[in-house]
Amino acid sequence: MKPRISVITLGVENLERAVHFYRDGLGFETDGIVGQEFEHGAVAFFDLHHGLKLALWPRNSIAHDTGLQQSAPCITGFTLGHNVASKQEVDFVMQQAALAGAVVVKPAQDTFWGGYAGYFQDPDEHVWEVVWNPQWLPVE
């Protein structure tokens, strides 16, 4: 297996609410919800960076497709990192997320390792870290 990921799928409780948050609140581009003609098929895709896609799919559809029992979300199971070019950009994205309805769980602040970061949760409690790392600036 080659070490690459092409799609990150987030399980959501309310697909329309999640699309609204990511599209209208954060400004992610999407063609909207597709696959509604199929049972358990409604999903929304967002183009990210270098061909990576973010998919939003109802949690009950993921459970159905995988054959696994739906369980409560584990909010500390993983985070999604959004690396930016400056401290000011961290503050801007954190404010944008809050205005879109995110819950700021840790306001942006200097880190012990020399960066600057904050955390927010989307409406389905997925945790995003917005981070400026002076040693690892994003490639545009």
C-alpha cells in the first residue's frame, strides 16, 4: 500500500447542516449533496489540496455500508489539521469558524513548541486544529 490518502470522510448526523457549515461558513467548494436517489447514498464532497477530498456522509450510512454498529462519536479520536502561513491567519480562520457555528474549544495561543494554534469543533464535534508552525509553512 502506498502511503497516501485521497478522501477523508467525516460521519455527520445532519448532512444539510454539515454542508452549510463547510460550504457557507468556511467557504469550502462543493457541488452540494449528491447520491440522494440511493438509499444510504447521499454524500457531499469538497475539494481540498492536491486532489485530496473531504466527504461528509451520514453516520448511519457509514454504519450501514461497513456493517459496523453505529456508536457515539469519539471527539478525541483524531484531529484535522489546517496549517496556515501566519499567526494572524490562525486568528482569522478561528474567527471564521466561530462565526460559522463552530465551538472554539481552545482559543489560539502560542504553543510550547514555538508555534501558534487553536482548536474548534464543527457541528458534529469533529476537532480541527488551526496551526501556524514556523518550521512547516504550507505550500500553496
